[in-house]
Amino acid sequence: MNIGLFGGTFDPVHRGHLALARTALEQYKLHRIHFVAANIPPHKQRQPLSPFVHRFAMLALATAAEKAFVPSLLEAPEEGVTPIRRDRPEKDRPEKPNFTIDTIRRLKQTFKASDQLFLLIGMDAFADIAKWHQAEALFRECEFVVASRPGYSLADVANALPESLRPRPEVTRPFHKQPATGDLVLKGATVHLMADLHQAASATAIRQAAAAGKPLGRFVDAPVADYIKKMGLYK
């Protein structure tokens, strides 16, 4: 089976996330996709987040109609789905960040030998992939599915790889004007590049709209919008 893993803060999950997942599901013949809300994302530890329980609940609502979409508790707080305080100094927090490599390995413990893992990620996040914890190991554990964006070339994608996997400059130079689409298959790394999905939704814009009391229907599905309103999130 081809299995996808889509991680993020999902604060909140929106139509852009779902469009990416649906496209990947069809294009790469995925049998299911695990949506993994991070309890403590390594790259956003100073950014205030909604409690995990709310972000997971919105994921469950957003994916309820898709049999292939699985809201996952792989990165739930150790004490269960309870809110994590963000008002404590970082050095005093007992929680450890959720590294993607650890999540992948936990998920793969449930796999059969023939199962293949695909990690779904946006282009902006992939641009910093070399800085991720055990970045080289990530490419050994799975293939990447990257949602492309205008302004990125195939050379940009190749040059974003960890240094040990990166092609020589003379190899990538001819691809600086080639859009970031298609497949990039190198020794030790396979990256599938989806065309731009033209989804304008962003979590920041949704939080700002919610704070201002504006309708959220153009960003999120009705169950998620209703949950945000009912729980008073982002006020």
C-alpha cells in the first residue's frame, strides 16, 4: 500500500491542506493519508498555538467525509489530548518537540514490508528541509510529495536537499529556469513535485478573520468554521 503522512500545526486545518491531500491521494495512488497534528513543532516553538485538543478536533471534523483521510494521534501530548501551556518559559517546559523522523518511524512500525510511505509537505517548508532533525534519514525513510509554488525552480528543489544528497552545482545549473514540477529522483532521495494548487487559504488569514468576527466559509468547511465559532478560537 502507498500511505501518506501529512504533518503540521493545522491551526486551523483549511481547504488548502485538504486540496493538497486530495491531489496527492489521486496523483500518487495513495490508499490513505494520516493527518498528524504536531503537539510541539520544532520550528514553531515560540509561536503560540491553540491547544492540541482543538486542533485535533478540527482535523477530525475536516476529514470525516473522506474514508482515506485518518486524523492521527501520533504526536498527541504524552498525558493525552489535553491543552499544553505556552505561557511557561521554554527552558522550563518538560515537553519535547515532535521530530518528523520519530513520527515516521513510529508510523512505519505498523507497516507491512510492501508498504511505501510518502511525506506530504508544502514548498515553503521543503525549502528548509536540510535544517530538519536527521534530515538525511528522512529521505531514506520515505519519498516526498511537495506542493509546488510559483517562483521555485527545479534547481531550487535540488539545492534545498541536505548537502550530502545535493547534486553538484554544474548539474543543477541548467534547471534554474525549469519550474518545480515532475519527479526528482537522485541517489538517496525521491521528490515528487505537484503543480501549484492555486489555494489562497492560509492559517494566519483564517485566525485574523476569526479574531475580527468575519465569516470563514471561503477558507474552511462548515463544520470547522462552526467549531471555531463555538469554541471562541482565535479571539
